[in-house]
Amino acid sequence: MRILLLGDYSKLHNSLKEGLIALGNEVILVSDGDDFKNYPCDYSIRPKFLQSFGVRKIKNLVFRITKFDICDLERGIRFYFLLKKLKGFDAVQLINERSIKTTVSFEQYLLKKIFENNNKVFLLSCGTDFVNTQFLLKNSLKYSVFTPYFNNETDLKCYSYMLYYVSKSHQKLHRFVYENCAGVIASDMDYHLPLLNYNSYLGLIANPINTDEISYCEPEINDKIIIFLGINRYSYIRKGIIFFEKALAVIKEKYADKIEIIITENIPYTEYIKLYSQAHILLDQVYAYDQGYNALEAMAHGKVVFTGAETEFLEHYNLSEDEVCINALPDENDIVAKLSLLIENPKKISEISKNARSFIEKEHDYKVIANTYLTTWFEK
């Protein structure tokens, strides 16, 4: 089969591509690399001209005056010139309703060409979109990425990106994609819950993790327990990083001679992996019900990850609390208590580490997940 994957978040489509190729399929991935993460792809639509040093000042001036990022236009133009290569695929999957990340009208035009020139087009819900943003704005969950917004703990600017997806202009694009795609797939529980009442929903397919390339490293604690926190400044508020920082301040004072803390900010994916490889514990995010790709990959390496692991996730996979990862709540005292338990009981780190790797191999193997996608796409 010939498969076209449009866009990539957190290396999800890259890993899916690896699984599909391992099963004998031809796969092309088009993306902009997901900003500073710079994930690989076959055809890049990354804005280059408008990001060059001499032109960047003009771009920034236009944005300050109009709030329009002209890099969006460059992505669309680069995608337009690829259209002749993006025909005749058996299945196409969009990483998002706005997978090209250009202007609404241009995006709709380009996607119309994709719908017309290929067999089946599917939509993946693995990040912010209209459905999950609308769902979260109802404030029906005990907490979510919108909790700081509801609690007036931050200004509106921090949520402008997410709120864009419920704007009238984007809703037009949302309807167009839903009316033309063959179905919608969720990557984890955070995106599964909002889609439950949609007829176009095809179900949850877990994130694919290439366990053939990720070696398990059994934790060795000879001196200090190393705790890693990788901060993405763009999602700092929405991921609840403040709770990790407050907890680490307490832990640093409480266990100064037993721990080492590594903190990074906005670094490329390859550097991120190198830096956390030496850690025993990784702090991922708070406002989540399930694990995203970064957490899962760290679990595959054997790290004890503080992330989303709520009741819905535990019931779906038939797991006990904190069995394969630590459910990080928006409460620094709870995080301190859970970190303290691990620091004072290093054997617990080894136990969870082994459980995490086994869980990834069982539920997230990239070839098994790729086969599930193929079944979903071609039995629809």
C-alpha cells in the first residue's frame, strides 16, 4: 500500500511510518518538523525564506501589526508545489485538522486537492483541534489543560493558540475536514474522551513506539538519583510545569545529597534525548489523563515518568495506579510525596522501570500499531 502522512507532532507519524515500512508499505511523510523539535520528513514545508536572518525582521514587524504570521503562507506555498507528488495514495492521514498550518482558505484549497487526488483520507486527533477544545471548554473534567485558564491563573494570551480552534474561521475548516474524511482516530485517552459521541470516530489507536530502536536501560543508582525536567516554554502553563518546579524546590532542599536535577528548555529532540538518557526519573506533564509520545518513549527507555495516568487510562489498559508510570496531579505536595517515596525506596524505581518497558512492548509496539492502522484504514 502507498501511504501519505501529513504533518507530525512529537514524532508520532515518524514512528508510524517506521512501522508501516517494516510491514512492507511505501510511506511518504510531509511536515514542517514541528518547530524547534525538527523531526525528519521526506518532504519539508518548513518556512525557510521568511525565517532567514534578513527577512525575519519584516516577518516580526508584520506579526506585531497584524497578528498574522506570514510563515503560515510560506508553508502553504511550499505544500502547493508538492501537490503533483502527493497523488494516488491508498490512504492519507492528517495529523490535525490544520496539518499544513497555513491560512484557513489556503489550507482548505490544498486539502481539497488531497481529498480529490487520493483514495481515503483520515484525520488523527493527537493535539489541539476543534472537538477537544470545545469539549474542554465545558469544564466537565476534574482538571485539564484549561484549568489555569478557568482559575484565572494566566492571561488569555497563553491560550490564544488553543482558542483559535473554536474560532468561526477555523470551524469552517473543521467542518470541511469532517465532511470529507473517511473517519477520525484518537491517539490517547485525552483525545478519545471528547470524540465518544461522534459518528465519524473510529476509535483509539495507541501511539506507536519503535522498541527495536529504543534500548531498555535498567536503572543503576550508584550515587545520586537523577531527575530530569524538559521545559517547552510554549506549553509551560498548559502542561502544569509550575507544579514540577515547586516540587523540585522542596525535593532539592530535602534530599540535597541524594539527588541531581537536570532542567532544559526548548531544545531540539536529539539533544533532549541525549540529556534525559542519564536520568532515572523524568517529569513530563500534569494536566493529562494519558501519556503523550515523549512520555511513552521515555518509558520505553526505562525511565520512571511523571505524566498523565488517570482512572480512565488505568481501566482501559487494566493497570494499577502508578504501576507503569506516576500519575502527576496538579498538586506540588502530591508530587513531592511521590518523588520522596521513590528517592527513599530506589527498588521502586527499578520495579516501575521494568513495568514501563513491558507496557510499551505490549501496548505500543510500532509494528502492531501500524497493522492496527492498516486494518482501520482499509476495512472502513
